Amino acid sequence: MHQQLIFDKIKSILDATNDDYDQQLTTILDQAKRIFVSGAGRSGLIGRFFAMRLMHSGYDVSVVGEIVTPSIKAGDLLIVISGSGETEQLVAFTKKAKEIGAKIVLISAKDESTIGDLAELTLQIGRNEQYGKVKGMPMGTVFELSTLLFLEATVSHMIHDKGIAEEDMRARHANLE
């Protein structure tokens, strides 16, 4: 019962998400010198998942906050995943990156926000009114799972569109595990 509830809700969110976001995101990824991914809490976990897939696809990508993350520079891209677009720490990261000359992409549940105002591109997953309380899916679960599936579908689009072979992706996969 709950499995179907989750599937149905995520499907409704993804159905309401702009169909050309995957192409828009791929275009801005391809224009970036380097890519930095950031998010807080569970959105940060989704960001780490996406960063790994980008690395597998051949992009130069770092996760903000890791000890080996280099400094962001002009020409780089900061992708912020934030349901609200208002998380204080992420607002600060965004302002700093913008000041340096990096481009900003926000992936959010909201169509208007502080981070969105600073971003070159905001990808709104679903519509504002779809994010009320959902029984069995508390505290941001709808946004996080929908974003995870959206980003995985974007990677699928990317590897198909560019003809990236799974063998090439596998060759970039960690081998010290």
C-alpha cells in the first residue's frame, strides 16, 4: 500500500516537472570548467549520488564540504540541491560562488527563493502546491526522492545522448572498495 503511495506521488511530481530540464542541465554542465555539488542533510546525500554519476560520466566534479574539495573559481558551476532554496549555509555558499564568478544551478521544490534569485538556472521539481503534507512521506521525502529520480534520469539522458559506454563509466568507478 505505501509503496504504491510513494510511486504515485513521485510520478505526479515528475509529470509536473519541465520536460526539457534534462537538456538544460546537460548544456550548463558541458559549459562548466568544473562542477561543484552541494546540499544539506538528505538533499546533500542526493547531491553526492549525482556527483558520483557525473564523475562516472567523465565530468570534473567535487562535493562541497569534502576535505579534498578545491576552491571554486570563475567558469565553474555550483549545483545546489535545496527543497526550500533558503538553507542558510547553502545561501552563503551560493553568494560566495557567485561573487567569485561561478555559475549557479538550483534544484528546488520552490519556484522563488533566495538561492533561486542568485542562480542562472532554477530547476523546479514539481509544483509548489504538490509539497503539502503527504501521509507516509514526511519531512522532505517527496522532494528528495523525486530529485533523485530526476537526476538519475538526467544522467540516463546524458549518457544516451553522448554515447557514453557503460564500460567507460565502469572504468572510472572506484576500485579501492
